[in-house]
Amino acid sequence: LYLPASHAEDPCKVIMCMAGKLTGDSGGSECNSAEAAFFNIVKKNKHGFLPNHTKDARKAFLNECPDNGEGGSNQSMISQIISKYGKVRL
């Protein structure tokens, strides 16, 4: 189940770390908990893993990060992250 309150990790930090992962940068130990928070968002039912529901829940979590307020938007980066990792199950 996806319970937003259980994810203490900052969605903005998760975006930053997952963006680094997209480009092959591990982000080091500082990103371990952020990546874990992202991949721990998993939707299941009695039949098992639900990849599309998981993708939607992960995207909703990342969308909790407000845009930077300088005309920039996180949406492009979020789309890239979700496209590559939204349905991945570790």
C-alpha cells in the first residue's frame, strides 16, 4: 500500500537523486535513503505487483515537490524518472 505519510523522505531530494541515477551518477550515500523511498513505493493486490498503479503512486509522490518558483518545472525530470523507473520493482 502507498501511504504518503510513511515516506519521510523529501520528494525534492528524491527527484534530485533519481535524476542523477538517470545520468549514471550514484549520488553517493546521501542518495541511498532517497532512492529507497522511491523504490519502496509499491502497489500490490492479492494477485501481486501492480506496475501501473506503482508508477502512478511514485509519480504522485514526486509531484509533492513544488516547482522551484523561478519559472522552472520539475515535470520534465519527473516524466523522465517515471518513464525509466516508474514500473521497476527491486
